[in-house]
Amino acid sequence: MGKNIVEKILEKHIVDGKLEKGTEIGIKIDQTLTQDATGTMAYLQFETLGFSEVKTELSVSYIDHNTVQVGFENFDDHKYLTSVAKKYGIILSRAGNGICHQVHLERFARPGKTLVGSDSHTPTAGGVGSFAMGAGGLDVAVAMGGGPFYITCPKVIKVELKGKLTKWVSAKDVILKVLEILTTKGNVGCVLEYGGEGIKTLSVPERATITNMGAETGVTTSIFPSDEVTKEFLKAQDREDQWVELKADPDAEYDKIIEINLSELEPLAACPHSPGNIKTVSEIEGIKVDQVSIGSCTNSSYRDLMTAAEVLKGKVAHFGLEFGVAPGSKQVLEMIAENGALKNLIVSGARILESACGFCIGNSFAPGTDSVSLRTSNRNFEGRSGTKSAQVYLVSPETAAAAVITGKITDPRKLEKEYGIPYPDVKLPEKFIIDDSSFIFPLPEEERGKIEILRGPNIKPAPKNDPLSSTIKGEVLLKVGDKITTDHIIPAGSRMKYRSNVPKYAEFVFEIVDNTFPQRALGNKEKGTNNIVVGGLSYGQGSSREHAALCPMYLGVKAVLAMSIERIHHANLVNFGILPLVFKSEGDYTAVEQGDSLEMPKITEEIKAGKEITVRNLTKNKEFKVKYELSERQIEIILAGGLLPYTAGNR
Ligand code: MIC
Ligand code: SF4
């Protein structure tokens, strides 16, 4: 029987378990990436685990998230990360060099290799055929130390692309279509493998836009084949020698096939407040726009910025709005500076923002009260932009540029006829500017020993949990509904500077849902009462930030009971010794109320025996069972109180 691409890569990398769908497998990791907001904790854990160097083929530490530097904390983190990179043989990409995923795609991602990154958009590298997954920092730390990375052996969904995109419709519209079909729920444990005739018409940066935002469907990763288009891209990046062909066998099998005809697609938008809330741009045309932001790891490539610059050539941004552009990398910025496109943007009134995450994560360029913001990024969860009342729409660079001119949501297909703007058919250059001067490459081994790790006062040791006690008795401190994201659990934006200081960062747990949570939690913890959180479907969507488990753990949360839990967050809960439990019926979920006192009297006994967990609702005088999806390895981790004590105990 023929094999698909996912099977081919996994077969070469499996080191634990069997390739049986739905079971846990351990895979060898070739490359890792971290970014500064998750990286400090990942490296603190790497240090705690006592590794002496990285064991991967390549590990890169990027500084791209916390670059606003209001206060000393961010810069101190940068210094810490730089010293760690020098000591342990990691490549450091310094602030200003660009967004981790864009830079990794340009300079390091390789077809057929495995990559794990402490950021949920790591699948961007799937655009060149890398099997790239997001994970919590602790999992990345273990992978850097040479340990396997564990995933559920995935179901593979083929996305068969036919036809060719028409003018003004682009890769962002493809992934928005995928999101319309698959939604943001129910895709855990799957991988999206792209194929079909249509892929030949998509460049690597376009493919990367698609794999990047595949993260919003909740899949483990998304991947494109590696073909002539990939080869051209690698050649233009001076990396042709790293090309290998990667394709599915003609008789490969898939668990499901989705067909998309590119020729029939039209401009789409994800409307407030979910990347899955898709409408056509023509349906929402005319809405007044207050802000347009072009950039983020989804749409900040040379192709995207050139498109915007060509559309805006000789135009001035509408006076009703603020317009910002954040080039994805130093390479992109150098390219558009050299060919003059940057000047078009400057003349149009664009505010040239740093080549970093910036506006996407709400730590700069926040919209005003009730503002409508059109962004080319990948997430529009409530409050993520930095402004709770803002209405954020996610669109393509074409649709964003159209709004810059008209001041309202406009179908970009009208630009040609109604505004006389020719379609900018941007082609990739034969050679990109290769300038690796903002990387610090590993020092010779003999020099590493002398490096002193620099720790500013905001950098506190990684906290640990206690082994699981035989009984959990506690209060449902918070009950929430469906689609609670990690941005709800622990906000980023201006709070993100406390990532290296868990006691301080924990003060903001559930800030936008219920800001009394941290105090109430600590109050219970002091009394010896455990804290329990109850959630609906797709609990923990979104980012890979392990702080969404680590900070609740610090506040004494022992269990999360939900209708379903997303993959990365589930793994993070396990890693920090919080029990991820799943309701067996909606009735059980509805019957539990905030403030109820719950008891799990035989938790360790039941979990060791692989039995469902008995929960007694002492307030309601009821009993019910909950289930869990934990491998034997994960059960051991939970019993030990998390991955740190578990790994330390096994070394
Ligand atoms: C995000 O887009 O939400 C982030 C910020 O990049 C996160 C990582 C983090 O919280 O540091 C992600 O996507 O994993
Ligand atoms: Fe950065 Fe935004 Fe991409 Fe996250 S989604 S890595 S914050 S650009």
C-alpha cells in the first residue's frame, strides 16, 4: 500500500511506540525553535534538567515577541537568552532579525525534517515540507536534550487543491476557506496534508501562510510536498543543497479528503472574535475601518509586503484610519528597502513597525475603543489586540490594502475597475538577499564553558509541582463555556514581560474572564483546598504558552474538567501535573456549578488501574464519572507531579 507524506516522515523518525492511529508515539526531533516569550522558561527548564548541550541537528532561539521594552524585563530576558545560546550551542536570532517562523522558513526549515517549536505557529515550516509542530517550552527543552517528542499518531486529512487562484485572491483566502470547512473545533489528532494539481501554482511563502494558520483548526500540523517550487525557493535562499523531494505515493490513503477549487475562491475574512467565523469580504463590505495592520507570521513575507506596496504605490492611506506594516524579517525589510517598495509604503503614510510580533500579540499598536481593525494575522480572539472592545477581522494583504485606500472593508477585486489599480502579480526573486549577520552562531565547544548565564531580577526559577495526592478535594473556582483560549487563561500583550517570573505572571490568570481568580485561588491554596476549573468544548485553544498550565499550577489548580481539551494545552497540563479530565456527557458538565465542592476520592488508584475517575459533587450530593486520554507515559508524569520531576527522576 502506498504512503502519504506524513507516514513517510513519521516512519523515519519514530523511536517509541507503533504507527497506529490514535496511539501515542515518540518521534526524534531534528530541529527546535524557541521564541523569547516562551523561550526563557524553556531554557530555565533545560537548565533545571541539567543538560550540558543541545543534541539536535539545529536549535534556534529567536527574539521576536517581547521587543517593546517598557521597563528592564524584556532586555534582561534577551541577555539571558543570548548567554544560554552561547553556552549550550544554540543559534541566537537577535531582536530585529524577524519573526521566528518567517526567519526559520527563510534560513533553516528543511523538507523531510522534524521541527518542534515553543510556539503554536511552528507549522509555518510545513510550507517547505518540514514536519513542524508547536509545543510547550518544557517539551521543547526535552527535545533539545535529545529526548523524543510525543504526539498522537495522527489521522491524515488530504486537502486536495485544484485550479489556480484568481487575481486579488490569495493564500490567506485558502486557509480561511479551510477554517470555514473544518472550524476551530474537533480536529485534534489530525494532520493536514496538501496535494493536488493546484499546489504547483502556490509559492513557498503562500504555502507557509496556509500551514501557519492551519494551527487555528487545532490540527497537529499541516504540510506541503517538497517539489520544484520548494527547490526554487531553497535555491533563492542559497540552500539548494538542502532540497529533497517529498511526495505522497499515487495510491496513498487518507482518513478524509477535502477538495478546494482555487479558481472558485473569493476574498474571505474571519470576523470577530474567532478565526473560524468566516464570511466573504463582499458580505461585510462597507464597514468603516479604523486600523489596518499588515504583518505577523501569517502574512509578512516578501510576497505579501510587495503586494501591499504595489497596491499602495502613489496612494495615501485614508485619513479615517491608522495604518501599520511590520515586515516579517530583516531579509524582507532589506529586500523592500533595496527595490524601493518600502518607499511606496512610507509615502502612503504607513507606520513602519518593527520586524517582530508586535501588534499581533497586542503589545503595541492596539486599536482604540470599539475600533474596527483589519489585520493580516491569524487570531482575533476577544482582547488579543490589546483592546477588549475592538472588532478584529483577519484578512489577506490584498483586502487589507484595499481598506487602506477606501477607509472601509472593500472587496479587493474592485480595485482594478473602480480605482484603476493594476493587479500586482508579485513574483519571488531568483535570489533573496542573504544576510545572516543578525544570528549568533554556536561558539566552539572549548569556549562555551566560560560563558556566564546572565539573569536579571525578573528571572525566577521554574516552579515545580508535588506528586499527585491520592485524593483531590476542592472547589470549582471557575466555570467557563466553549472555546476558552490560552489568551483567556493567561493574557499576553503588556503582561507578557512577566513570562520569566511565574509568581508575578500568575496574578493575571483568567484576567479577562474573572480577575478575582488569582486571589481566590491563592486563598484556597493557603487553606489547603484544591482548585478545579471547569470548561466546555475546545478548552485551551490557541497558543502553545505553557504558562496557561504553569501559572494555574502555581495557584493550586489540580484538575481541569472540560468537554474537550486542545492538544498543546492538554500536553502542557500533563507536563505540569494538572489532571486533564473530560466529561462523559453534556449533562454532567451542565450539572456542575461554579463554587461546587468536588471530591475525587480514589484518583491515584483509579488512574493507575486505567479506570474512569469517580467525582463526587459534595454540594449537589451527586456522583459521576469522568474520562481522560492519557498514555501510560503521561500517567507516570501526572503521578510524579509533572514532566520536570518525571524526567529528572528518569535520568
Ligand atoms: C501567539 O500567537 O499567541 C503566541 C504569542 O505566539 C503564542 C506563544 C506565546 O504565548 O508566547 C503561540 O502561538 O504559541
Ligand atoms: Fe508572533 Fe503573532 Fe505569529 Fe504568535 S501569531 S508568533 S504573536 S506573529
